[in-house]
Amino acid sequence: MMGAIKNKKYLVSFMFLLMMSLILAACGGGKPTEQVPVSGSSEGSNAGSDAASGKEAALDFSHFFPPSHEMETVIVQGFVKEVEEATGGNVKITSYPGASLAAPDGQFDAAATGAVDIAMSVNSYTPNQFPMTSVMELSFLSKTGEQGSKMLWQLYEEFPEFEAEYAGTVPLWLSTSDPGQIFTVGKPVKSYEDLKGMRIRSPSAETNEWLTALGATPVSMSMNETYEALEKGVVDGTIAPWEAIEGYSLVDVIDYATVGNFYMTTFFVTMNENSWNELGEENQAAIKELVGEKMAAKAGANFDDVGQRAIEKAKEKGVEIYELSDDEMAEWSTFINPTVEKWIKKMEDKGLPGQAIYDRAVELGAQ
């Protein structure tokens, strides 16, 4: 009998101790809460308390340029380092090149929806999303990427209508490539008549129009697809900046270059609005000192530098380069200029200041 009572006492003591340990665990003996990166990151969708207060933030930067491209190795990685230094290590950015998080034409939506924090891509990959920005895709506005980039950022700051194009995001910088030329395989283009019947990879709707007017068949595709398309004969040529000859190794598959400074590719680097807001005022202020025209000019100048190297490499590879004379450019312009008039009308029909922004672009380009 005494043994049974003793066993009952042990049982009651054991149950009491078990219950107390459970109560203590529930009151704070558990595992500490892990910090979550700023919303939009591929590693998590909610900001930790430190990120919200501006102390710490982990951001992802998504873009389509190859890992070896200088937009990644020089511009993006340089920006990543500058941001970390400027914020005292509070804001850390991880770059995801090569369209690993979003397709080239899906980068803006990824940033706007918060699927990524920061995204970079070509504006024309998302048709109709950036009508005002497309002014810099019109022909003959700038002779260098650095100048074109400064022009584009100044237009963005001067015309409030730009804001609607980047809704849900905060543009960090906008930039342009060096001017685009015509590169072909198997057949040189020395006259606009030579383009008739040729399939030419085109970067934008505006370029599509004047290529069609010149008798070519424009083919829309991203730069990532262009090497294979040229190699396999899917297209006979491409319109692209000199930079692409180096950055995408197109020098290995082209035979001829026709220089006319026909257009400029425009790029955006934009950040999810919520991700930006969650950085806190101190981090925002530090980053604002780095971006805008300053980063636009850096990106444009890098395109110019790479473009110059590409010209030398093309010469070494035996690419035949033909530069259009002023008289020849005047002939080409009779086919190209109507594209400008159509662009202005299209903008005005949408209630946008097409004439005003084009005139201002011409004015800035002449400075």
C-alpha cells in the first residue's frame, strides 16, 4: 500500500514539473525570431524590424545581363559596394544576373509587384509601358551613351508625366546605350536599298517603323537571343550598340557594320516602392546621394568605353565597317524622320506632351 502511495507521489511530482516546463517555454524560452529580408526579396517577403527602422536591409537586384557583362561586373557590383559603404553596412544587395529571377521582359513587373526589390532591363522589352521614355529611342538625338543617359534622366526630372510609367516603383536611374548601328551577316549595307528584304533584329517599336519603311523585315527579340539568331540565320542582321558586339560576343558572328548612329537603347533601374519605403530615411538619404544622374552617367559612359573596345576588336576580326556620309544620312532620314512625326502624334493622342519632350530632347542633345 505504501509503495502504491509513493508511486502516486512521484507521478504527481513528475506531472507538475512537466507542466511548469511547458509554461516557461511558452512564456519566452523559445527560439529567437529570425530577421527577414526587405519585402520583394526572393529570400523572403516581409521586412524585419531592423529593416523597417532603417538599420538593416537585404535586397536583391535582378537583371538580364550575363554574369560576365560589365553592366554586372562594373556597374551593378560597383553600386552594390557603394550602397553598403554609404549605409555603413546596413543595406546589403545581392545581384542576380542572367535573367535568373525574371525574364528580360518581366523585370519591371517583378519590381512593381515586389517579386524582386530592384530590377534592371530594357524599356522597349515591355511595349507600351514606357511611352515617354521611348523618346530616346528616336534617331539621331545623341552621339554618346553618357550624353544620352544624362539627357534621359533630365527629361525624367523635368516632365512629371514620366512618373505614371514607373508606378509602384522608385526609379534609381535611367540610362542609354551608345548609339545603335546596323550589323549584318553575309551582306553589307552601304545604301538604304541594301536593306530591302533583309530580316533585321529590332530593339523597339520605333525602330520597327523605319526599318519597314526602308523595306526590311524587323524581328523583335531580346539581346540574349541575338547571337544564336545570327549564327543560325534566323535573322540577317541586327541593330545594336557597339557595346553589344563586345558584351554579347556578336563580333564572332557578324561580317559587316554600317555606322549611322540610328537609335539608342534605354534602360531602367527601378526599386519596388514598398522596399524603398522600408529602408528608413537614413538609408534612403545615403542612397539618394549615389543614384540619379550620377549613376546614369556612369552606366552610359561604360557603354561608350565598351563600345570603343568593340570597334577595335571588330577591326581585328576583319569586320568591314562602313560609315554613312552626311549626304547618305540625309537620304536615310527621309525614311526615318516620319517615325518621329508619328511618335509625337501618338503621344499627343494619349494626352502626353510628345512635341514638348521631343523638342526638349533635341535641345539637350545640341548642348
